[in-house]
Amino acid sequence: MLPSIPVVGEIPFVSNKDELTKVIDSTSRNIVAESIRMLTANLNFTLFNKEGGNKKNNKNIFIVTSTIKGEGKTLVSINTSASISYKGYSVLLVGADLRNPQIHKYIGIDKSVKKGLSNYIFEENLDIDDLIIKHDSFDILLSGAIPPNPTELLSSRKFKDFIELVGSKYDYVIFDSAPCLLVSDTFEISKYVDLTLYVLRCNYSKKDLVNFINDTNSQGKLTNLNLVLNSVGQKSGYGYGYQYGYQ
């Protein structure tokens, strides 16, 4: 159904939800950690080279997204950030889902008390270094205050300048971005990236949305599109909710 888009990773189904909210570390040997390492290794064929850069430049910037919420993009983005950082690279994970941020849940921080990306874009005289959270071996910039105009912020000149700034500071910049079906936020970011990891979830992602993914790919709305299949091996009937709604 998606014949022209490569699958670069498969994340197995894990029944213990607590395991899914833990960020892997360099010693993790559970099935999620091993699958993330395999995903990172497979990226060698789509993004990495032996110097740690891509063919266009020495920077690696990519987004992790999905069609709808709940497919596992934040699980993939935060653990891929960790996995790459354990290889000795400097990594910044950016919370670019300005409408429904989730990264803070993985690191136990109250999102309301920490400024982030949205604040940096619309406020004056903020130093990006003051907003960065040091987490284990990689850095995190949360999404910040939920704005009324996320797409406008992400299409601004200041956001473009932000990408140039962090691209000069880090080997890899990874955006945990918004789902693509109902909002165009991720398409704005895609103009500046080298790779897109697009997450689907077994027994959750509906087949009738495959046409949307194929159309998005054929129209070139997402750069260097690659699929990640989440929750592989999950039996049907677990009763997860399915919603198109997104705010």
C-alpha cells in the first residue's frame, strides 16, 4: 500500500505502558531499546555517512511525525535522540508539536514552568541556551507555551534563524513534530530538514489514511520520507481509542 516509501524501523508491541514512557539509556537491553538501535543503524542508508553528515552538508536535521495523534512519534523521537547521542554525537531534540506537546511526560517536567520553542520565537531577548534542558547525553528544547497561531510561528523568519542557529551548534537536530492530517505545521518545518521519520501504529492507524501518506509523498510535502512501524505484534482488540480530532 506504500510501495515507494521505505520502512526503516519496527518498534515491537510492549504491554507494560510504563516501559513506553522510559527513555532508553546506553545500557538498556529491552526490546524497545534494541529496536531503536536497529532503526538508528538503518538510518545509515538514508541519512548518515562515515563522517556523521549527509551528502548535502555536515548537518543532520530531521522530523518525526505521523498522520494522527497516538501513533508513537514522541516515543520514536526521544529514543532515537538518545540512541544517536550514545554514539558520541551532540543531539538536540526539539518539541515542535506546539498544539499537543508530549516530551515533558518522558522527562518528568511540568511543561507550564519551562519556556521553550514558542517562547523563543515570539518573545524578544531570550537566550536559547537558557531554555535548553540537559537530559542524560542529549539536550531537549520543549515546545513552550501553546500559542494560538502555531503555523504562523513555524513559518516565521525567526524560526528559520532558529534552525540555522541550532544546526551550527549540534550534529543532529530532531523535531518531534505535529501529526500531518489536520494541520500544516510539519510541512512548514519540512522545508529545512534532511529526513522525515513517519510513524504508523499497528491496529491503530487506519488503512484509509494510506492514500493521504502516498499523496503527501508524491507531492513532496515531506522531505526524504521513511516509515517507522510502531507496536508490531500487538493483537487486535486491545481497545485503543481512535480519533481524528487535533487541537
